[in-house]
Amino acid sequence: MSFQKETLVPLVDDSDHDAKNLYPSDDDFDDEGLADMMPEQRFEARMAERLSVRLLAISDDDEEGYHRELRKSLRLLRVSSSGDLESKPSATALFVDKDFDFITLARRHLWIMILIAVVGLFIVGSVLWWGVRLLGPPYQPAGPYELIERQEGEDFFQYYTFYEGKDSAGSDGYNMYVNMQKAKDIGIVNVTMESDELDVYQFGGETDVQKGNKDEPFVYMLSAPTPEGPRDSIRLEGIRRFNRGLFIIDVRHMPTGCGVWPAFWLTDEANWPVNGEIDIVEGVNYQSEAKTALHSTKGCSMTDIPLGVMTGTWDTAQGIPDAKTGIPDMTLRYARNCFVYDQHQWLNQGCVAVDQQGGTLGGPLNEKGGGVYALEWDPINRHIRSWVFTPHSTVPENLVQAIRTASLPPEDRIDPDPSLWPIPYAYYAIGDETDCPSSHFRHMRLVFNTAFCGSVAGNRYQMDCPKQAKDFPTCNAWVKSDPDEMKDAYWKVRGVYVYERRWERRLTNY
């Protein structure tokens, strides 16, 4: 491989050399030190000396002449090996050329970059546009609901594990949870076949309550006294984890009474409250109104709920002690902040929606033969909604058909469709463009439990149970006495049904 050597020389008028003899001889220098230089170095030194002499000869006020001489001396020639000369300005010349427009160059580069960005965005947009039309909309869980779990009869407990041990430090219930074998041995868990006197699922589309003509399985979960005092109780923890779903429970009796604290809820207790908590059914002492509560980390509130999407109201918070002075703040506020440590709400109160129908929880619910609760957790459609239907004659026809056909093959089932149901009593906005990112609630599992006293029922004992408080100074003392009222502290469940939306390619309309 051969190379051409290019030599750059200034273009001057008084050159003593032709293109093939570009460098002066050593005799041109008076300084003996310059004679030892390479030809290129001697040439540069000579031209620098000449330039200095010419610049000194220019008047101080002749700025134009100064720059003209500088440009003339630093304009270079490209000399090829053949001896041809080709004019080309050097980088140095550009920097000293005051006529060179750096602003124009910068603008030109800016416009080029903008043009590239616009073209890039156009290409990306075109790919997405054609992708949607050729491949379809995004693949997401936005289709009809399909059955994931049917928890009934003897199969009920296969969807859960029995937690064994004391209650959590946060709840601090006066009870001991037992394993499945002990629960069976002491008779606090069983499945019995009974005639369903409130069966709305056996008859051809009729939602009127009718007496059943066949036995159906019912799941019972009770509690039992102990010599030590804390009651033996049940805590079931779901095996499957959920990030969305429609959760339906047909309950015929729920635990109730002074000091009783039952719940059917969703949580990730190992990562609480980071992954959130959703209380579907929760009763405390003698409460008689259904509530749905969300508990989360900071950054989730329900201040942007539109009108007309819920029939219930919000729980309130009043008398919260000031964190610094301890003086109660008597300002009445709605409990719309789901943050468990919000300074204007009770500790771990969360955002709580309350049904206004009345008689939808506890003793009044039991007197009507129970009811059906449904909670829809739907991040794609940006909401969490809750319903309660009691008595069973008020259950909407679509929901009746969905439960009735849950045991049939998939092709014969009726999908539940909440759009055909009445307006829910609770509505929570979650997801994009809301005040609560959907990431606050994830990776949760179902939990059934019955606690006694503890941080909620126990703290409300004096207020909710004034009659019992006359003879028993504390909630624990009352529960330890094993009063007859504890006989009502049991669950009777017809079934739990869990659905999830099918994955489909669909553009979501908000």
C-alpha cells in the first residue's frame, strides 16, 4: 500500500521556491540554532517571523488591515505529490477568520438535529400505527370475566393454607390461630350438607327467594374457648396471588358480637403496606353497615372521585390528636386518604367507603339470611368497586346466573358483567390520570379470619359495648368469660368465586 504525502504551505506572493522545492535552504537563517531544525519546522519559523514583521508594520487603528493580513498569511495550499496546488482553508484559518459565521453553522446543525428527531418520531409513530392495524391493539386483561376459582364445599379449603400462631402485632387479637388438623379435632371447621332455604340459584332465572329442594354444601368456620383465655380461631391464607379480579362471596352468616372482629380481605402481609390491602368484608363489634377500606403507602387518595359513580359515602375522622401538642383536632374530615399514616386520620384508617342502605353487615345481615358481596379490582379500567346485596332476592339476575352456572363447563357458564348491576356503594379511582397509581395494590392474596378484641375491636370496647364494660373492664376479660354471645362468632359460606378478565387485544376506553 502506498501513501501520498501532503504538504501545507502558506500562499505568499514572494516565494523563492517552486512546488517541488517548498522549503528554504539552511542558508536563509542567521540563527545557527534554526539550521538544526527539520525543513518543515524551519519553514514554519520563517513564515511566523515574516508574519510578525508585516503585522508590526500595520497601524494600530487599521483593524481591517490587521485581519486581512492575518487571513492572507494563514490561508493554506494543499500540495499533492504531483506538485499540483489546491486551495483549502485550514482549521486554524477558520478560527481566526472573523467572516466565518459560527452562529449560522450552529443553527444549521440544530436544524439538522431537529429534522432527524422529527423523522425518527415519524418513523416510530408510523410503526406503532401500522402495528396496531396489522397486529391489533395492545394485549391486555380487558375482556369479559372468566372463572378462576370456585371455592365451594369440600374443595373450599384447597385454595387456602391454615395459618398457625398468634395474631399479628398490628392486629394484636386475643386469639390463637390453629392448624387444619386441630381445627377439625376441636370442631371449629367443617363442611355440612344442608337444605338451602334461601337458594336463588336452582330456579330458572327467578331471583325470588325459594326453598331449596336439595342439599347444598356449606362451609363453617367457628372459634372455641381455651383455659388460658385467648380463643382458638381460624385464619385462612389464599395460595394464589392476584393483581386484579372480581371477588364474590355468598355468605349466609358472619361472625358478630362484642369483641368480635371478622374479615374477608386481600393483602400481601409480608410487604404491608407497600403492596396494599383491600378489605372486602370487615365487621367490628356490633357494626351493621358494610364498608370497603383501602390501605396503602403515601400517594394514594380519593379526592378525584366523579359524581354519580357510588351510592355510599365516606367514613369520617375527627378528634385526631395533634402529633406535637396532643390536642385533639375536632375538624370533621372524610377518610379519603388511603395512606395508613395520614396525620389527619386515625392510624391505619385508610380510605373507607360506607354503604348507606343499612343492615348490610353483622347481626342485621344474619337476620336476613346473609347476602352476596362483590368487589371488582380492575386496574385496566382504573377503578375498584364494591357491592353488597341483601337479602338474596336483591341479587341482580346476571350475578345469580353467574353463580348458578359456575359449576358447569366453561362453554355453559354465564360471565358476570358488573355493567348490568346497580351502581356500587363504593368506588375508588386507581391507575393513570388518578390520584392513586395502581402500583399501590399488587401481589395480594385472599384471607379469611376471625380475631377477637385487639387493636380495633378492643380499642372500641368501651364505646361499642357499654353494657359489657360494666361487668368486664376490658375486652379481653369479656372474651375470656366465654359468654353465650360468642356462639354467633362464626362464618357460614355458600361459596367464594374469583374471576379475572380475559387477555385480549383491545384499546381501552376511559
